Amino acid sequence: MKIKEIHTIPLRGWTDETGWNFKLDPGENSHTLIEILTDEGLAGIGSVYTSQALVDGSLRLLKPFLIGENALEPERVSEKLHQMTFWNGRGGSVTHTISGIDIALWDILGKATGQPVARLLGGYYRQRIKPYGSLIFDEPPRMRDTVLQALDRGFRSVKLGWGPFGRVSAKMDELLVKTVRETVGPDVDIMVDAGGSEQFWPGKYKWALETAQMLKAYGVAWFEEALSPDDLEGFIKLREHAPLPISSGEVLTRRQSFIPWIERRAVDIIQPDLTKVGGLSEGRRIGWMAYDHQIQLVPHGWNTAVGLAADLHLVAALPTATYVEYITPSPYVEAILVTPFRLDADGMLAIPTAPGLGIELNQEIIQRMSGAA
């Protein structure tokens, strides 16, 4: 089975709010779907965390090494793409684009073999997993309403990040966390994301350590991106001294970038984004490397329903996974599938068991979001 065509589908019109110090217009295209067609009629879908313009530019570089390749060998084909673009595309948009290609090829392999991707990745260690509702910090009254709405949608775990946290005062930071804990009560998991990958992040080590101690007092499950994402030495020191788990890794691409973070135990939780890091092939390797070093993998999932499906298959096939990230509310997650993801009565998500990624795009909605309708 050979790769015949590859198409890109931009998503726009409902782009999620971010915590960045500039606002994205809802019409901004920051997520792109990739569809790969084979000469035997099977198609696979992937997701890329970047714009269609950058994906299309990357595909000009990648297509000569992709068209005509075996569609049933995602790991080999993806590694070939990494190797053939080593000098002019390592990391950045080219690697992001390979991520979407890789996810789509795993989808094809699953459909061709009649097996779900999780089984092809090694098998189901679990049939369901807890999603955390991923939210942006806001002024306390509005934030309280946002958190309550997430609980009403069935979430039993929430992560709050960015916004005013770490950007106003220590008093404000504690007020935000205190408000969330009082709103959700003692039985809902809370995670906090400082958003250290923001432009010109001001947070330094001593701020991070003092803040970690405050978060521990409110039962926060982990502290994410407390420092700038390239501050390896700072993270090593913070993890050694902080009283709660430390996490990071969403901006890193390719498995090789994760080696020092894992081998030097810079984090308790590593967070590759499958739509940026190189897809499922790289994510699986990172996951097992982390497992061998007693580090948890929780995928960064600020992307799409296709990315969430890939995350679910990966965490199903890792021995100790506990969470997936779920942006809420987000039409790119909750509206683009024929059968949207649904939380059960326990606030858990079932891992798909149908062949491939186990999802089907709602073409009417996709056409509207891509501007094709």
C-alpha cells in the first residue's frame, strides 16, 4: 500500500484563547489537519500544531521523500523524513508537519490491519483514563464560573494556567489557587501551569520554589512550566527542592531533545505534544524512556480531537499513564468528530477501540472551519 496524496485542512473560526500577552483572533489558523490518501483507497488523518502555510511549506520539502512510500510503516517513514531534512528542518515547523504525517500513517496502519492504534503500539494497559479540563486563569469571579462550567461538563480534574498567574503578585497567585480549590472542593484534582513558555517569561527559580510551596498547601497535583522551557539546570534544581511534582516539555521536538531532561531527571512529569514532537512514533519512544527513568508521561494536548485521539492511544499503551489534557470548551476538540468524546459518570474518557485512531471527522463541520463550505 503506497502513499498517493497528502492534503492539508486548516482549522479557523474558533481558535481557542491562549494565555499569551497578545490575543489570537478566532479566525487565526494555528492548527492544521493532514489527510494522507493511499493507492488502495484507505485514508488516515493527523493533526499539526501550526498553520497551514507553514505545513504546506514543509510539505514542499517532505513530499519527494513521502509520495510512493509504504503507508504501512509509520516509524520507518517518519524517521526517513527526519533524517532527510536533518540540515534544513530539524525541529520547528518541519518536525511539527512530520508529526501530523506520522499520526495519519498510524491511523492507516490500524485501518489496514483492523486494529486500534493502541494495540499496535503495544497493547491496552487501561481501557479508560482521566482527562483534566485545561483552562486559562482569569480574575477570580470569572474564573470561578469557568471552573464550575467544567465541573458541570463532567470533569473531575482541572488544570489552570497562564493569565495573571505569575504576572501580578504572589498575593494574586495564592488568591487564584485558593479560589479554584474552594470552588472545586477537596476531591477534584488541580494542576497549575505557570506558562513559562510565554514570550519573555519573568519567573525565576526563587519565585518558582516559593510558589511551589504555596501550591503544595492547596493540594496541587503538579506545577507545570514554572521556568523558561530551555532552563534545564533550573528545572533540575527546582525538581530536587520543590515539595510537589514538576512538569515541562511541551515545546521540545524530537525524542533526542528529551534525553537530557529524562536522564538528568529534570522533571517528574514529561509532556511531549504529539502534534509537534514527531507524532506517535516519537511519543512512544519518549514514553518508554521516561518509564525506565521513573518519570511520568502526560501528553500536552492543547490542540484538536485528532491530537486527543492520538494521546488516548499512546497513554493506553504505557504502563503508568494517569491523565490526558482536554481543552474545554473547544470546538476543535468537541465539534469536529461524528461521535464526539464523552466523559463517563466518573469523569473518565474511554480509549477508542475501533481500527486506527477510532475516530471519524464530521465533514460538514470541517468544511465550515476550513473555509471550504
